[in-house]
Amino acid sequence: MKKWLYFIPLIGILFSCVPKNSEPVFKTGKDFIRGECLKTPVTDIPRFVNFIDNVLAPKGVNLLVLRINYSLEWISHPELNSSAMLKRTDAQKIIDVCKKDNIMLVPLINCLGHQSWGKNYGPLLKAYPEFEENPAGMDSLPDFYCRSYCPLSKVHDVLFDLFDEVIDLFHSKAFHVGMDEVFIIGSDSCKNGCAGQDKAKLFADEAIRLHNYLINKGVRMWMWGDRLIDGESTGLGKWQASMNGTYPAVDMIPKDILICDWHYKVAPPTAFMFASKGFDVVSCSHQVPEVAITQLNEMKQAQSGDADTSKHMRGVLHTFWGNTSEFMDAFEGKQVSAKTKDAYKTFIELSEKW
């Protein structure tokens, strides 16, 4: 019963926002976000450009979050380059088609967490192992998930050079810094000064550091919202919310950060929590059509309600967490995995209703 106590006031807010005996007003203008989030392809670029132009744009997509991470052809730090990287000439083709189709392009680099996949180091920590947050033995567990960089290391000497390259190349007005699923932070064995520090403050300070750098460039910061939700009181657990003490950071970070509130198998009204605190928020779905439609309907209802809340409810973002080529395969009627098929179905049903 405890876990539902958090949702009761939020649910009350949600339904009190809708006038009695009336259909919710849905602002479908160009400012309402209808987005797709995809991993940057490093090959098959002409096909991807065609996909944006002839599939995403006609389906009404006006936002593309492009997960670049460390796969760009870097000039400032060629030590991060690999054979699997997006050539700058190919990036320009993506930029050009998005501009042609009036699709806002938001590049993403994972910050803080997701610096490995399992025990396999990503490019940043492979080149700069001294940036790693000491996992304190967690990486010896069979189900180890991903590594983090230490926010008190000298990582920003490199990271901000990468930010500059992406901003200059993509002419970005917004930049997504990731920061989801951070399980390693403030380790007692950290040698950079994290040991014993409040994890919420460490998380908030890193968000503020990234925000301040971007805002000084005239770029708005976007981030995932899961580490800002209390996983215990909401009952949402450690994946789509925080169980390691980072969630109080929600009251410490700048309110002009846009929050991407992802929930893929259930649709709790957490977007209203972020909106009520003054954050612009986008609800994010993945592979369950019913969840995506519920999130969309919550946005519809919010548009009929209190102006202070409704103005922060910005739209919806479908996410696909696999190979982008396979996602494109689904639209061409080719055989794909069950997970990709579910994500494809979710996008189709969402795009038909937004």
C-alpha cells in the first residue's frame, strides 16, 4: 500500500486538471513535441536519411534525439575514434534532412553513467581509465550493468571538448546529456573525493556543471528523469527510479532543464510531478503501445488544466533501444526480433494518435 501513497496526490492533480464533462484540449501545434529517439547509425547513412525524410517526417515527427555518445569522428580527441564512428560528412547529411523537414535535432552524449556496457569499457574510460568512478567490487557481480565516470575527476577537460564539437557541427539549440541508470556514484572507494559525500548532491552538482557549460553556449540541457524519482516511495524500483539516494537532486538542479521522463512497461503520472516542480517534461515510451497511448492521453488532459502545470507538459518521445537498421527493417516489412516488432508497433500506434 505504501508505494501508492505517492501516486494518490499526483493522480488527483491529473484528473483535477480536466474540466468536468468536456473533452481534453490537445495542443497539436508545432511546439508540441512528437519525437523519436534513435542510436546514431555509422553506416547505411543514405537509407537513414531516406527514413527520416520519407517515414519519420510524414508520420509527424518534429524531434529526433540522436544518441551519438562517443561514435562521432572526433577532431579534438582522436584517441576516442574507432572504426565504428559517424563521419562528419555523413552527420551533415542527417543535419540537412532534419532541417529540410523541420525536425529539431537533439544530439545525446551519455554523461556520468553508461560508460560501459557490462564489463566492456566504452571509449572514454578505455582511453582515460583514471576518470572511472571506482565500482567498489560491483563489476565482479555476474549481473553488473554499467560503469560511471567520477564527476570529481578531470573528465570535463575532455567531455566539454566533445560538447563543443557536437554543438558546432549540429548547430544545437538543445543537448541531451543522458544521466540515466546511474548506479555507481559516491563510492566509498573513490579516490577523487566522492567517498562519504551525499549522492544527491554529487548528482545535482554534475547536472549543474553540465547545465552551466551548455547554457553559456546558448544551448538548453535535456536529461533523463529516472534518477530524480524516489524508487521506494513510488514503488518504481531501481531502474525507472532511484534507490541509491540521488532523487533529492530534483530540488537542487536548474528548472530550465528539460526532463525526459521514461517509463516503458507502466505509465505512472510522474510527468506531473516534474511539471509541478517547474520543469518542462516529455513522456517517453518504448515497446508497449498501451503505455505510450496512456502517456499521450495524460499530455492531452494536461493541456486542459492548470496553466502553470500544462505549459510544462511538452509532448511525447518514442525511444528505440536497438540497432537502428533493424528498426528501419520493420517499416519495410522485413523480419525483425520480437522486441523490435513491439517497438515498431508502439511507434505506429502512437504516431496515429498524436
